[in-house]
Amino acid sequence: MTVILWGVIVLLALVLAAGSIFMYCFVILRPRRKRKQKPHAAAAEHGDAPPARGSFQEKQQAQLRAKAWLRAQTALEDVEIRSGDGLRLHGYLLPAQVPTGKVVLAVHGYKCDGLKEWGLYADHYHRRGYHLLMPDNRAHGESEGKYIGFGWLDRLDVLRWTEYLCGRFGPECEILLHGISMGSATVLMAGGESALCPQVKGIVADCGYTSAWDEFVYQMGRNFHLPPFPFLYGADLLCRWRAGYGFKEADTLAQVKKIRVPVLFIHGDADTYVPTEMGYRLYEACCAPKRLMIARGAIHANSYLTDPDAYEKAVSAFAASLNF
């Protein structure tokens, strides 16, 4: 009987370890680069019918077209900085056509990159005469790093990028932070730091989560019908050991309470990846001047594609309120 009991205990321990390691590797480790798809492959996958407006497939196609447009801009620059822990961080800078001190620092989402995420929005900012900096987050794109920071490690990288912009465009420059999904959590976390430079005049936060822990609990329940214990707790321990931070530490909600610059919160009311309720909670927690745009019918990170006119109007009105 004792042998059977010990066998069950060992088996459970192995299952716990395997599940925690799998979650940690899938969620936190840098994604492998995907092989480039042949031009006809994506079209063949979805048939000849055009994708539905606001759908994931439409966004993919729009991103590819926009990314090609960005790469075709002869003024587009590759820029680099060093993070506080020594990583080489890469970014793309699209200078304004006319000299200005106004810069948009645009932060992408989970397992994406600067050009792919921001190609859709670049023309909007470029037409309005802003410089646009699109970094690759650590462990993404051309930037170094093994571990995805879920905004917590990246918030300090954003502060470094603002220092770079102040050096590039002068201490009188003005900076607008704009983030999407994990990038939204990143700019909100950065906004709550006391070291945020005074050149940052406002934040646009599109579909961010309240914390990494909250997002993982939600995803485990929605996709796998599993409670957070034991696998999420095990993955959290691994993340603390290897990446140097915990999921509860990546707390956007706590950082939002410390923000002092104006914030425009954006969220789709059909978002089932980062639920809309998280957007409302972030908005309610913010004590700074704030605005809220709920995009009707928009799934996750698709508010712009679903209603670009309303999105641009909201962002432009917010920028005008900042004299930006």
C-alpha cells in the first residue's frame, strides 16, 4: 500500500512539473521564428472569399500590406539601445516629413513585432506629422532576450526608449505612448513609474490586461477549464527563477493607480482574449485625466480595423486635448 501511495505521489509530482514547465516554455520563452509563408499559401488556406470585416484573417492580410508599405518608406531607420540589464533592443523609426518635436512611441503586443503591429497605424500618425518609433520588445523581433516580460520587464525598456528620444529630438520634445494588448499593459506600467520623463504627455492604452496573473487565470479557465493551481503556480515559480519576475508582479492595475498623465483607454466590446471587463477596471482605477472608447463589435486588438474612422477620431481628439 505504501509503495502504491508513493507511486501516486511521484506521478502527481511529475504531472505538476511537466504541466508547469510546458506552460512556462510556451508562454514565457522567446517564440521561434516562423518560416515565411508563400504568398499563395495564406489565400489558399482561407479560400478565394474575402475575409469578414474585422476578422482575424482580415487583420493578418491588412498587417502584411501595411508592413510592406512601412518597409518601402526610404526614411525608415533601424535604431538600437541597451536595456538596463544589457540586452540590445532594436526599433524602427519613421521620421516625420517636416521637422517636429512630437514623437509617438508605439509598443506592440505578445509574440508580434514593431512593424507588423504598427503598420496599420503608422500612416495615421505619419499623415499628422509625428515621428513614430516602433520598438521590438525584448525577446521579440530583432531585439535580444530569452524571456517575454509581459510588460513588467518591458516597462523599464520603454523608459530607456524615452531617454533615447529625448537625446535624439532634444529635451523639448513631446512624447505620446501608444500600446496594444501586452504593449498597452507595458505603456501603462511605464506610466506608473516615478522615473517617467516629463516629456511624456499622454498614453493611449488599447486592450490591455489588469495583470499577467489575471490574464493567465482567465485563459486557463476559458480554454482549458483548469484552475490556476497547480500549473500556474508552478509556472510562476519557474518564471521568478529564470526570468526574474512573477506573474502577480506584472500588475497593470497597481501601476495605473500611480499614473499622472492623461490616458485614453480603448477596448473592443467583443474581446474574449483580454475581456472587456479588464478595460473597464483599468479605466476606473486611473486617477489621472482619462477617456474611454469602447469599439462596438471589435474582437481583441481589432478596434482600429473594425472602425478606423472612430478610432482615428478618438486618438486625434485625445492628442488635441494634450496640444500634441
